[in-house]
Amino acid sequence: MAEADSTDFDLLWYLEKLNKKEFMSLKNHLKQECLEIGLPEIPRFDLRTAKQDLVNLLTTFYEAQHIWDMMLSIFQKIHRADLCEKIKARRKRNRETHKALVKNKILLQWEKCLFGNVHNTFYEETIVEVLRKLDTVYDPRSTFYTNDVFLVGEEGAGKTMILKVVLLEWTRGDIWKDVISYIVHLTSHEINQMSESSLVELISKEWTNGQAPVADILSDSQKLLFILEDLDNVEVNLNVDESALCSDSRKQVPISVLLSSLLKRKMAPGSLFLISLRPEGEAAVKASVKKDHSISLKFSDEKRKKYFTLFFKDSQKAMRALKLVQEDDMLVNLCQVPVSCWITCVALNRQMEMGGDGKLPCQTLTDLYAHFLANTLTSGAGITTSEPRRVLLERLCLLALEGLFHDTLHFSDGDLRSVGLTKADVSVLKALNILLPSSSSTDHHTFIHLKIQEFCAAIAYMMVLTECQIPSAHKKCTGRRERYNDFSPIVTSVFGLLNEKRRKILETSIGCNLLTGELKNYFLQKMKSLGDHPKAVEHHMPLFYCLFENQDEEFVKQITDSFLEATIYIQENKDLMVSLYCLEHCHLLQKLRLSVQCIFENKEPSISKMRSLVYWRDLCNLLHTKENLKELEICNSDLDDTSERVLCKALTHSGCRLQTLKLSYLSVGTRFEDVFRTIVHNQNLKFLSLNCVPHSLKMFSLLGEVLENPMCSIQHLR
């Protein structure tokens, strides 16, 4: 081991300090110590074993941390306080050495905030808030104590920055002073480079020559913290069978087995975890741990207001911009993190400065991203002619597309060169805050946000570019191309750019020419095929988002006129807004299948809920404005009393021509008693289907009364 004093880890040196009586006493204690720690007895051990032979036996059969824990305990029992103090001094020195290594690594990686004082001010307050929570949650004396903490936030929420500050605060002794002795920090990028490893190797990777004091680190695993960054991005399976888990820190195992063994405490029992991830990956990762505490970095309305105020400085301008966002659920959903707020604020601010009437022509995200790119790439930073702007955009878009094709978000210098980006180009793109230094990979760059990379990739689809394979492409991930087929975020943006008005934002300002003819024909043919075979798609929401981004009335009509059936899953206000826009264009729609979740359930009165009800009312009104709509199915839904009444009002409207009503897999809180009562008033309803609907004697009685009513037209009940 690379220690200041080579005798620190020389077990024989310690044994040589014992006289015959002490050594015999040590051997007499060994058996009991093994039992207390839960270790098997040493095979072929007897009291005549010599010192060197004992060292060989111990190091062969036991892990280092167990050996030294036993030695410390026995030295205390045989009254060799000097040897105990030597071990304790070594452990203290190694803790300080480890902190110095962590601090140096963080400072080397540290990049100053590239967005000015707005981000600095905002992050400072957020970090203080998170630090306060983290400082107590791992303390066994705290009422909030837990072994696992999740830091949950969208891309760009500041998770990486928070983790770096946390590490620095710990090295300075300002957090977890007597709670955590060692920290192992791993990013998803690092994990994805590993095929197999041992815990010893994992711990040793940051130490000089890979020689870490593993015995000291693992001797008190209750004070060992693993920080796993972006765990939802790892490419390994964390649901490993219990029989495959490993408890030996020295054994080489697949990285999936190693991580699972750590998370389930088969290895390093009692250790602590701080895991950062995005909301969509939270459920899958939580399945691997037993107990957890989550810290959400999602923007509240109050935080969003504070951010806009900090950005614009002028309070009237800030409120004007904020109002534009709050009136659009798509923008509200986007502005959940500082980076997305910055992109939005830049676009809004520039439109305001151009003398607009305050209504930014950003009806869609395509509008927003197109304005952001166009305005940013023409803002100066050494770009003076139209051709360099066009060439720079082409190279940037090729990088974005190849990166997503090859599952690469962090680009090396070689990647940048492979698509034609020069050092000067990269300097310009960094100055414009389109490319940023990677927070997880040294000497790499990344797009300001994944959404911008996806939008640039969509532009690449509409350019004549030469395909290449960037050097960082992982051969094992070539199959990831499929992730961006069909109605992915890239295709959604392509649909948006098929709208001439949105396309011109880029073409006019940057001097590029985006191709549309073949793409339009391709999508029209594909949509016609889906209309003819409605079962070919599980649900229509991804397609509806594509159409919403397009908003070319003639193009949308050509596609939606082919749809006789639609299945939509609604989980957010923006889903309601998008569905409403598209369903209004489905003039020949005959069957509608709805799943409504998380919109109305357990919500306090708010602007968001009021808007949900408005959208829902307009959606329910389609039941009597769509002449061809004959069948409605509501499944896997949780409506409240208010939304239920809105539905009933639409069902009893004189223009409602529904003939079939199906209710299935409804939440326990959904009663639908009012729905049953409306059946009497709709003379067109002939077929009623109830499947896994919450029931009671009262409900069965009510249903019986309804069906026996002479005004009821139901002929078939299933």
C-alpha cells in the first residue's frame, strides 16, 4: 500500500512487536473474534502456528478489513494500547489523504457557471437548501435517518453541480463531519465503461497507483458513502437474482452484480448511498433499494418566478415573460430546470427587444428552439457572414445526430474533428453556450441540453450531410439507433420543421435550406398506414405530439382524416392540450379510448387544476360535436367528482351520439354513480361494458334501477 509508513499495513511488523505470551494470547482470542464478526474459523489453525504462517493464513482466508478489525480488538484485549493507537492514527491519516484526493479531483473538474450571475445566485440558494437536508439525513441520531437518498431532477436541474458542492463541503469538514469517513463517487459514464470489477478496484481507482487503504475504508462501512451519479443512465441490469450476489470485496464480478450487491448490502453492509437520477428513471432504480428518501429539484411556480426575476432584473419585463410561459402548459413543463428556463428566457427576451407585442410567436417547442438557435448563432462571437453560420450549423447538427445514433452525449476532441468542427468553431459554440464542457468526462463537451441536441439532430435529417461514425461511438450500443425511430423527440421536431413558418426561422437567419418534400410524403404514407391499421400503435400520444408541433392545418388534416380510432394516455396538462388539438381535427373519428391519470387525483385548487378542467371540458364536448363518434372507453383512470360531472354533462347532451360506453380498470376512488344516472338520458346508448370497476352494493342497486328504467336504451350489458 502507498502509505507514508510502510509498517502501517505490515501485519507481520505488528506481530513481531508481541512477546511470546502476548502472541499466544492473541491466538487464543482469534477463534472468539471470528465468531463475533461472523467469519468462519481458520482451517488448519492451531496454537503452535508461527507468526509468518499466521499472517499467510489470515490474508488467505479473510478480507483485509476483517483482519484489521480483529487485530484492533485483540490488541485492546491484550493491553497493547500502542499498537491500537498506531492503527487509529493510520486510519485518521488515510481519511485526510482521501479528502485531499477528492478535493483535488473536484477542483480540477470545476467549471465556472457559464450563464452569469442568474444561475450562480439561483444555484446558491438551491444548494444551501439541499445541503441542509443532506446534512441530517445520514445521521443516525436524526429522525429523517436513512441509508439511501435520491436526488431527483430533470436534465439540467443542477444535480451534478450540487454533488460537486456536497463533495467540497465534506472535504472542508462543513458537512457529515463525524458521519462519513470515505466517499466513492461514480458517474453513469464511468460505470458504462466497466464490464466487471471488484469492490477493491472500484475503491482504489482514485488513489495513487490504484493502491487504496481498503482495509480502513471497509472496516467501518457504516461511514462509507457511495455517490452514484445519473444512475438511470447506466446500461446494466440492477435487478440481479439474489443467488448471484457477491459478498467478497476482492472478487471480480460483472458490474451489474457488483452494483446490485452493494445496493442490497450483500457487500459493504451498512454503507450509505446518494443517487442522482431523472424522474422517469426513479421507479426502476428504487426497486433495487429497500428504504429511501427523495429530494426533488423540480421547479415550483415560486422558484420559476424567482428565476425569471433574477434573469430579467426588470420586474415588469419578468412578469410579462412569466405570464407568457404560465399560459402555455408546454412551456410550463419545459421550464422545470434552470438551463431550460435560460433557453426560454433568452428567446423571450430577444423577441421582446425586437419590439414585439409581448406575444412571442412560440406556439410550440419547435418555435422556441428554432428562435433560440437562430438568434444565438447570429448574435456575433466572430460569425460575420452567412456561409460560416450555415457551415457551423451543419457541423453542429451532424455532431448531434451521430451522437444520438451512437448513444453519445459527451464528445471528445476527436468526435468534434470527425464532423469538421475546428478549435475556432468549438470556441464560438462555447461562447454562445450551445456547447459546454462536460461535467462528467474530462476534456469532453456536451450540448447545453439534450433537447437542443435532439432538435439539432432533427435539423440534420433535413440537410444533405455525409454520415460518419464519431470515435466515441460504443460498438456495443449500435442497436440504440432504434431508440430514435418512429415518434421520438427527433421525429417530433422534424414534424415541427415541416411547417414552413417555423422552418423559415432558421432558413432566413442562417442561410440554410431544409429539405421537406420527401419527408412529407413519407410521413403521409406512414400515417395512412397507421390509420388503416389502428392496432399497429399502442396509443396515439406520440403521433399527436408530432402533429401539435407541426400545426400546418392542411398537413394535419391529411393525416387525421385517416384515423377512425384513437387511444390516448393523459398524465399531464400538456397531454390534454395536445390531445384536444389533434382530436378536433379527427373529423371521421368513430372510437375513442381514454386513460386519464394524475391530472385530477388529490390535487389542491390551483391554476394548473383549473386549466386541467378547462381542457377536460373541451375534450368531453367532443362527445357531442363529433358526429361519427360512436364508442367511448375510459380505462385505467382516476377522475374526481368535478371531472366526473363534466363528463356526465357531455354524455347527456342532446348531440351525443355514443352507442357504446366501456368503463374498465378504474381507480378505487372513482365512483361513476353519476355516469350510471346519465345512461337513462342518452337514448343512443345501446351497449354498456363494466370491467374491474370499483363496486359496492349501493352501486349494483343503482345500476339495477337504471337498467330497469323504461327510458333506458341499454340492450347489452357486459
